[in-house]
Amino acid sequence: MQRIEHIYINGEYVVPHGQEWFDLHNPSTEEVIGQVRLGDAVDAQHAIAAAKAAFPAWSRTTRDERIGALQRMHRAVAAREEELLEAILLEYGSPAVRGRWMATYPADVIAQAIDALQTFEFEEQVGMARVILTPVGVTGLITPWNSNAGFICNKLATALAAGCTAVIKPSEMSALQTQVVLKALHEAQLPPGVFNIVNGRGDVVGEEIAHHPDVAKISFTGSSAVGQHLVRTGADTMKRVTLELGGKSPTVVLDDADFQAVMPLVLQAGFLNSGQACVAGTRILVPRSRLAEFEGVAKEAVAQIRSGDPRNADTDIGPMVSQKQWERVQRYIRIGQDEGARLLAGGEGRPQGLHAGWFVKPTIFTDAHNGMRIARDEIFGPVLTIIPYEDDADALSIANDTDYGLSALVLGKSRERCVNIARQIDSGRVLINTLAHEPRAPFGGFKHSGLGREMGKWGMSAFLEPKTLLTAVLSD
Ligand code: NAD
């Protein structure tokens, strides 16, 4: 049983002013495995003051000094990969293969920020003007539970690379992961106040960050509802905001696709991160003329997907992160049936043989239409919805008929036809016959999936404010 008492302000571990203790659970057993003491608004104010005091010196550091600091961060985070993996398995229940990726990603993403910083153009001549990109100031970095360590490292490394200082409000449900990252960041010996971490509730610490006049920018990853709230709250102090929000991503299976060949991609995209992924491909658009054939192949393939103990090497889907999340997913499985969709696989309740833990059966609905709630709402669990379409135009119209626009997958034999479809999908990212990731490309969403972009030079630019200098030409 771990007790995490300290938060981190101005280069020191401090006992928070906040008094509340929050239980941490192992979602595979439902047991309480630890407690974290939560900070409050006063703690957030102290952290913001420390970041404000550190900003003038940090914003004037050279590119080489920042690269040096980020390299120390990278080494320290990479050295704690095994500890991070253990925290991810215990506290989040990610299946081992995904868990390993989540444990390596935080160091990788710092390396990618170094890469972006190395070649970034902070100044440019535009006609008579010198345009200088200057750091925005103190930033508030708010992360969700579904990849907490990775989001902390990505947001912080990019903010620091741009010359900003930071107050981090990690997910209160991921305190074990935060603690491992914090130990590494402390070892990296960054100047005091350059980053601060306050564990706490969103409606307490998050709210204080969102209202505070000394915070210039919020970078948030989480639900669309909280993202919209942050835009409204931030307007009073004109905060810059970058939002990475939810999704209801389409997987468009074209009528020339080889179903046996593409099915592994369809299911990996849909069940990614136990279905708790913003980019999960949860709406599967299938040509009506081949629907029965697709259902047969999908049914056979999903029977091979194992939901269970994340430490077993053959587990594909781990538990939902919390009881609340488990109940939400169960509710949507009931809603789907009430709406008249047909269960092709899975359903309510735990998978056979599992009597504890927040496990869900890998579930696929078929014969659905795009107006159903299971096709419109982000469920955030391993629940997929097959929607039949008539022709390519119909597939495109269904793909784009959504509030979201984060990611999409197009599967088919003809590259040209796939690219043509991909160009017409309203989404921040469209993958064609692959689930590959390019960290130098921008990542973010259209519509309710977000505002702005992270990663690469686009991610850096989001922490910078352009300033135009014009000089009079003086004659002697
Ligand atoms: P959430 O919105 O409930 O919480 C995210 C963070 O915001 C947490 O740290 C929470 O404490 C904080 N928060 C809550 N209320 C707040 C408030 N009033 N003011 C300030 N902060 C507040 O999301 P979650 O349940 O932790 O994560 C799941 C969601 O995140 C899903 O919708 C998912 O799609 C999304 N997500 C998006 C991406 C992306 O890159 N687009 C990646 C991962 C997750």
C-alpha cells in the first residue's frame, strides 16, 4: 500500500495544503492499492507563483541550454522504464504489450521534443520585419488517466523547449505513474520552479489553473466536455488553449478489401488500449453488399481476443480503469440493444471465468445506424459498432456525420481510391491500411476532438507567441 503525500513546488517535495486523501485502485482486482494526498487551490497558487518566478530566466535560456536540460530529463525518464511499467500495470491495468509501449513512450516523446527543438526556427525575416517567436509564459498542463506519464512528458518537454515554465495537474487516478515521472524529473536537476506538479481534483486544482491570471496557456488532454469548459473559463483571462479531446473514429472498409487480411487492423484499431483510447476506431463502416461476409470474419476473429489479467502475455484487453468507467460501458451495451442494434459478440457482464476486476467482454454491435447513441457517443471501452453503407459517397457521408474528427482508418486494395476517400474525411489524422504513427507530424482533432495541434514544429508553435519587430532606417 503506497501513500503518496508530497506534491512538487519550486524544486522541492512539499506536503500540500490540501487535506483530502484519494484512494488508488488496482482495476484488475478492485483492491485499494494506495492513497494520494490531493492539493487544493492554495497549492495551485503556490505552484503558479513558482513557475512565474522561474519564467524570466528560463525564457532567456539558449537552445543548447534547453537541449541539455531535456537530455537530462530523457536519460532520467528512460532509466525508470521498468518502474513505470509496473505502475502502469498495477494502477491502470494496461495489457503487457501496450503497457510496455506506454512505459517507453514518455522517454521517446522527450527525445522527439529535442529533435523538434534542434531545427526549430525561432526567428524569421519577413520583408522589413523581424518576426520573433517568444514563449507565452506560465503554462498549465492537464492530463487524463489513459496515458498519464506520456502526456506529462510530451506537454512538459514541448513547453520547456519553447521556453515556457509549467504547472502540471496530472490525472488524480494516475498518482503512481506521476510519482515515478516526478522522481525522474527531480533527478534531471532542472532549475527550481521551471516545472511544478500538483496532484488534485480537476474541479479544484484544474479550476484554479484555468482561472488564474498568471497562467498564459492551458494544454489539456481529456474529455470534450471538460475541454469546452476550459475554453469558456479561460476566456476571462484570454488564455491560449490547446485541447486534445475525444473521438468516435471511423474505420472505412472499402468494398474491394480482403476482409481476412484487414480484420487484425480493424480489431487493433477498435480495441486499442482496451478501448480506452481517444483514437480508437469504434465505428466500422462496411459495404452492405458484403455485410454478412464481414460479420462472419469479425465473429471468428473476435473470438480469439482475450480480456483478462494484464500481466498474462496473451491478454489483449485489460480492465476498465475504474468502476465508474465499467458501469458506463455496461450502460452503453444496454443502450445499444435497446436501440435495436444486434450483438455480434460480447454483451453485458464480465467475461467468462472473471469474477472480480473491471473487465468487459470485447463487444461488437452490427446492423446499427449512425444516429444511434452507440454510433455517436464516445464510449471509451471495447465496444465497436458496425454500420452498413451503400456506396463510397454514403460511406464518406457517414464517416463525416459525427461531432468528432480525431482519427480515421481507410482499408482497401486500391491506394489511389483510399487516398481519395482519406482526403475527404474531416479528421486530424487519416491512416490508410496501417496503424503507423509519425511523431514529427501534427496530432490533434477537427470539430469537438480538439483545438490546435501537438507534436513536431506545430506542437512547439503552440507554446509561442509571434512578435514583429520593425526598425526605422536612420540616416547619419
Ligand atoms: P477528463 O476530462 O475527465 O479529465 C482529464 C483531466 O482534466 C484530469 O486531470 C481531470 O482531473 C481534469 N479536470 C476535470 N475537470 C476539470 C475542470 N473543471 N477544470 C480543469 N481540469 C479538470 O478525462 P479523462 O476521463 O481523464 O480521460 C478520458 C478522455 O480523454 C476521453 O474523452 C479521451 O478521448 C480523452 N483523450 C484524448 C486524447 C487526445 O489526444 N485527443 C488522448 C487521450 C485521452
